[in-house]
Amino acid sequence: MGETLQDADKEKTTSRLMCNLSGRVLVVDDELPNRLYLRKLLEARTCEVFDASSAMEALDLAMKYQPDLILVDVIMPEIDGFQLCGMLRDEPRAADIPVIMVTAKSKIEDIETGFEQGAMDYIRKPFNPRELVLRVGNALALKKSNDALAIWNKRVSRDLELAGAIQRSMFSVVPHFSRRFEARIAYRTCMDVGGDAFDIVTLPDGKHCVYVADVSGHGVAPAMISALLKATASEMIRRYAEQGPAAICNALNVVIRRRIDNPAYFATLFMALHDPEKMEWRCMNCGHPNPLLIRGNGHMESGLLNKGGGAPIGFPFGDEKPYSVSDEVCFADEGDSFLLLYTDGLTEARHVLSGEECGDKITDVYRKMAKDPVVSDKAAEVLNAIEASGYQLDQDDCTAISIHMLDPLKVVVEQKVPRNIYLVSDIAKQSEAAVISKGISADTAAMLRLLVMELGANLVDHSGLGEEDSFWLQIRVDGKVCQLVLRDEGEEWNLETALNREIDEAYMGDRGRGLAITHSLVDRIERYRVNTENLTYCTIIDSEGE
């Protein structure tokens, strides 16, 4: 009985293929009778058939009609079927069209040549009409399935690209500047969406919480979890900051464990809470790679941050609140110290030639960056340097947060400046004298004074700030490098328009000339919009005497 049913199923399948093929087929044969026979055979099965007598004609028809299948006779004058297969394979518009060879050649070498040139199947001459129809039917069904899959993949790719854009808007890499530290962020995903999470949260009492996390796995699920983790972390940080990192991580762990009902997903995390009054950092390590802490004298405090809670956030086993105050690590906020938080995509990156992991080499890279005041975006440069050394960073998500704890002795100006052109002029003059006292040349100091004047005048005239409003100015001197940070809550600039030098000067007016002057004075300028604030960061390098 079983065999009878199987035979019946096979007969139904064969009958279906024999009756209705439904597809566009290009027949290529230099013999007219062969083309006519194949056309009649396939049109009787509802195929739309085109035919060509030569390889070049076939190539033209393939481009014009985009058939679902091409039947190619191997033995043809001038350009044979093997060569035509290669030509189709090398033509992007025809590379995905399946080709079946129709050949009287039976040697394995000939068949191998056809497959090497891109054919998907072959039929020996003289062929059985039933066999040819079945093979054509299978090829057309496979082409239809592949086309549907390609459409689906394109749709998924579009959705992932959009999801990635939305996710990147959630995870901002805009630098963070406070009175006590500067933070730079670099973030790369190995797919359109990523599983790393990070944030710098400003708290009402002047504290800041910095964290980086890495969700297990790759793909859509870790990306969604990373978004959930960030939203939850923001809430828990604000709610439990007074109690410290252990309390924050416990609350975060409870929520993630209850919402993610899958033991395969959890997140390693490192969190650092900065207290400007106590001048200290309180940290919690939840199974994450240990950060790098480099002091101003170049000393690496390698063992300080090894202590930690151990268990990742959302780990499905053990206590829901596994972290305690005894797991926290505290260290002093010392001027000119550098702290690097990162995910394991950096340390586990493999060398393109040797296959070895980057590992501790990240320490040497960051130590070198920390010594160079000219390198402002140390997080991005760490990734660039690792990649330049031959390590592949596209196999995993990579995040780095570089925190520079400012030396108060290098901050020569820091104050709120009222929206008043005369007070702006005064602070510009004071800035000039302050940097000269730190060894900056008179010419460079004069450039800095003009820079402060131009930026300040622009805020007074064009920012939309009220009469009682002010902007925040900080100027630092590190060796021969002058750094200026300016924050204001004025109107958001259309930077693309403002910086377009092709715009008519009459349209831009004084503001356009002011921008041109500003750009001519600095070695580097960065402009960002952060929430309701405009942030301007300028670097001037004193090259006099070098």
C-alpha cells in the first residue's frame, strides 16, 4: 500500500511538471529544427519561448527579455555553449539566469567544463522529451523560489537598514564635555543593527553615569535587547544613582531577566558613576572586559578594576540581585588620567594574516593615544589604529568610550559668559593673556582671542539667546595645544547651509564671513547639537618655533 501511495504521489508531481511549466525560456541552438522542436515542446507546457541561433544573439536576447531559464546547445560555430555560459556568468544582468547545457558530449571533462562556466544542469543528446520537461520544470521552480527569496532578502535588508538607522539615532556618539572630564565615543556594528549599548547620563546633582554593555549574540534580537537595556538603564540610573552602581545594576538585572525569557541572551556591562564633589569614580563590572586606566604619569593601574560582580546583566541563573556594594571599585578622579571602556569586539579581533587576537595590544595602542594631546578623538583613533595594524573589526560589534579626566591646572578659562558683546570682548582678552601665561606664543594667543571674539559675537547676534542668557566657555592648554569648548542653548544651526562656501555672500552676510574667519583660525573644529545645546569644540596647535 505504501509503495502504491508513493507511486501515486510521484505520478502527480510528474504530471504537474509535464502539464504546466510557466516561465520564460531562451533556446540557443544553431540548428533551426532543434529550436523549432524545443519551442513546440515547451510552448505546449505554457512556457514563453524565445530562440537564438548564435551566442551573441542569445546574449542580446538575455539582456532584453531576462528569461527564467536558458537552454544552450554546446556545439555551435564561432562561440560554443561553454563560452556562452562564461559570458552570461560575467554579465551582471544575466549572471543569475540558470543555464542548462544540451550536449552530445558525454565525457566527464566536458560536463565539468560546463559546470565551471556556470551551467546548473545538463541534458545529453538525444534527449528524452519527458526528461527535458522535468529538468526544465525543476529549474524554473528553483528560479521562481530564488527570485522570491531575493525579494524577501531585499525587503529584510531594507528593514534592517532602517532599524539600524533608528538604533544609531538612539546610541549617539556625540562627545560629552563636563567641567571635570571629556568623553569620546566610537561605535561600529558588524551588521546593520548591533548588540552593544552605551550611554553617558547627566544627573541633576552634577554627577554623571557612564556605561558600556555587550548583548550576547548577533542580529535582530540582541539589537532589540540593547535598545531595551538602554531605556531601562536610563530609568534605573536616575532612580538609584544615590545608592550607587550596585543598586543600579541590581534593578537593571531584575527588569532584563523578567522581560527576556530566553537563557541565550544576557549582557556584560561596565558602569562608572562620577561624583564631582568627592572627585571619585564608583564602578561595577558585570562580567565585562576590564577597562584601561592610565594615570597622568603614564602608569597603568591594571589590577584596580579586576574586581567586580562577575555575573552579566540578565544572566538567567542565581540571585535576581547578585551585586553588592562590596563588589564596587572606587578610584580617584586625578587630572590627566584616561579611562577606556570597550567591548570585546576590539580585544577578540583577529589579525588578517596570523589569526591571532588583538588581546592586550589594545593597552599599548591606548597608552600611546593618551600621551598625544593632538589626538582629540581617542576612542575613534583606538579603533583606527587596531584596524591599521591588520586586525579585523568587522566580525563583531565594537564600542570604545575614552574618558579624559581634566587637569584643573590646564584649564585656564572656565566661566559662563553673558550675552553682551563688551563682556565677550573682555573674556577674549583674558583668554589671550591666560594662554600666554602657559607658554603659548603671542601670535597663536592672538588667534585664540580672535576666535573667542568671533564665536561670541556670533552668539550675541545670531543665536536667539535672550538678554539675560549666557553661554559656557572653557579653554585648556596642553603643551602646544589649545582647546576651546563652547556650549550654548541658542537656536540650532543649519550647519550644512552655514558651512557651504558656495552660498552667495550677500545671503550669508557677516555671519558667513565670520564662519570663514573661524575656520581659518583653527586646526580642527567640531560642531554638534546635543539635546537643546549647541556644542563647539576647537583645536589650535601652536606651531611657532617648531
